[in-house]
Amino acid sequence: MPSEATRILFVDDDAVTCRVMKRNCDNANFKCTTYQDARDCLDTFRRKGADIVITDLRMPGMNGFELLSEIRGVDQDVPVVVMTGYSSVENAVEAMKRGASDFIKKPFDFEELRLMLERNLKTLRLRNENRLLKRRIGQKRNRFGMIGDTPVMRTLFNTIEKVAEVSCSAILTGESGTGKELVARALHDFSPRNEKPFVAIDCGALSETLLESELFGHEKGAFTGATQRKYGLMEQADGGTLFLDEICNISDNMQMKLMRAIEDRRIVRVGGTAPIAVDVRVVAASNQDLEKMVDEGRLRHDFYHRLNVVTIRVPSLNERREDIPALVEHYIREFSERYQRKVKGFDTVSLQQLCEANWKGNVRELRNTVERSVILSEGPILTWSSSELNPAEEQQEVLPVNFSDKEFLSLEELEQGYINHVLKCCKGKKTKAARVLGIDKTTLWRKLRRYENGEEMV
């Protein structure tokens, strides 16, 4: 028995058909509204929606095809059943191609129509439940802008949730390319500070003088070239979060100044004297072993412990290989849309190699690999080999050419040997090989055919 909440919009220019339909629906506990003009039905649908729409195809004014097109422009999923006479089944077929869910011949038996409606409503319900399940799975796998559902990632997500709630300093550790800045942004975005700025700086990219000026700002005339006052990043991040990437590169002197600023919550611009109050949460990151650097005296212990209220380790990609298929799928969608490539995914062997490869650059390297594969794709299915991670090794392979003082090769033999070498490096892909050789595919094909037939160059 259908639910009383099931709402049907029925369109037929025949008044008698509308009345009969209304009466049958009332008896079957459907809530049916009938229309003799498709434009009135469309107006209601746009304002209130419906669970299902039933429409005749041949009507004066707006016909059923036009109504179907308008409805699909509003809702891609709502079931639309079209009615057609025995002599125009081809119209129903055309309507199905345009997005109709089902069709029924006129005149129809209401019991037959009722079963059809229940079938379509059940299909829609299952589709919505599947979509909801996928959304929940996606939320589980894609939290804080990071994809992962392995134990190490679930542990990371739980830690982010706890640390984000408070404003303590934190240190993020992990290999290069694991996504430490994503974690820092998550700590900010899901914290009470999320409406204030998130400011990031790479400490390893600046000299001590420039880093001090960037962090604390400077007054006009503080040094040569300081033609106006500059507000530092700590001022800009006031109330928010300052992300210090690669803190292992900060000099001892800057460590002291930064530690004092964090403790006092005050800064002094370069060339200035007046202290300026700032409220900044500091999140630092490094791919080095900071505790070892402290033990070796390369990092001040007081600076390290001032920042190290909480340490969050971001796992390497090799520690969560089960996440690689989901990451690959995500990047394929991203780059297929960006570069307008019709790519479905990697073949089974390639995906297996992606999962087993040693990703020294972690997620960043995997992302670049997928992006490169999409850009160079020659069809909907991508192929990849782990040997592509070490192209230098292929370049070191000896060319099939032997230069000797006694034996000389013709230019044709040299060319043939080099072309075969490039084809081997490109794994037999002629389009890619032609691109590397700087010739078109037709020219390459002609040369290969000549070599196979043993013809001489003309």
C-alpha cells in the first residue's frame, strides 16, 4: 500500500480522464492533483515538487515532451511516467530516451498503473538510500578535506577533533608530502578560531632577516627599502592560526624571538619600540626528527617544548596503502574535470602497482602521478607502471647503438635503433613515442613499416 504522503501530478487535456484518475487515486490512498494544461502542472512542480509525475504526450500548448524537459531541468530523479496511444509507441520510446522513467499505453487499467507507480517509487527510494549511504561513506572517508579510512587515518581524524577544540600550540610531524598543512588547516577550520585568518609561512624559504620582517612586520625606514610600514603575519593572523612550516630551518636567534612573542602574546615590529598585542595559535610542522635535533643542539629545547604541547604525527602513504584506490579515484575525478579528459580509471594491473609502489613523496607524489597520467591519457582506461617512478633509470639504459672505430652505422640504422629505444621506453605507445621524437604519428608509422619490410630510405 503506498504512503498517504505520495503526491502525484497527473496531466491530460481530457477532463474525463482526469476525473477518473483522481477518483482511482483517492481510493488507492494516493494524493493526486490533476491538470489539463501542462504549464499549470509545471508551475506547481516548481513550487512544491512531487513524488511522481504522469503526463500525456500529445496535448495542445505545452506537450508532454516539453513538460518532461522542463521537469528534468528542475529534478533529475523524480519519476516521470508518460502515457501514449497504441498507435504512437515510438513516441514513448523517444520520451524514455529523453529521461522518462516509464510509459503506459492508453487506455490503461488503473491496477496496472498502480503497480507501475509503486515500482518506480521503490526504485527512487532505493536510489536515494544508496545516495545517502555513499554520502555517509564519503564523509567517513573524506574528513577534514583528507581521504582515508585506514586505522592510522581514523586515529589522525580523532586526534584532530580533540585538538581542534582547544587553542594550544601543536607540532605536526611526518614525511614530506603527507599533508601536514591540510592537518593544520583542519585544526583551524574546526576550531573556535575558524572565522579568523589562517596564515601559513615556509620558514625554510626565507633568511633570518626576511623571516623576522615577515613574522613581526617592520616600521617605515627600519632598513634600506622599507618605504612604508608593513604588518607582519602574526598581526595578520590575530585571533586565528599561524602555521610555521619547516621550523627546523629557523635560526637560534629567531627561535628565541618567536618563543618570546608566543609566550608574551606581544610582538615588536622591526625598527619599532611599541609592543603590539596578538592572540595567535601556533601550529608548527617539520619532516625532520625534532627530538633528535634538540638532543644534538640544533634546535632549542625551550623553543621545542613551548610549541610541543601536542604532537600529531601524519602517517606516510606507505602506512595506509588501503587508502590509495580512494585517493586515485578522487584525483581522477578532479583532473578529468580540470583537463576535460574522459577518463574512467586505471586498469586492474596498473591500480595494483599504484597500491604497491614505494611513494617517497607520499600523497603529493601520488597526486602528481595521477595528474600526469590523466594529461597524457589516450583513452578512458589509464595504464601505469612502477618503473615510471624512476625515469632516470630508464634514461641510463644503454642505447642500442654501438659506436666503434672500425664499424660504422648508417644514419638509417641509427634512427631505427633510437626509434625502437623510444618505443620501448614508451611501452609501445606510438602516439606518446611520436610526441617524444617530435614527429607525427603517421610519420612514425611509415618509418616502422619501412623497417619491417626492409626498405631503404629514399
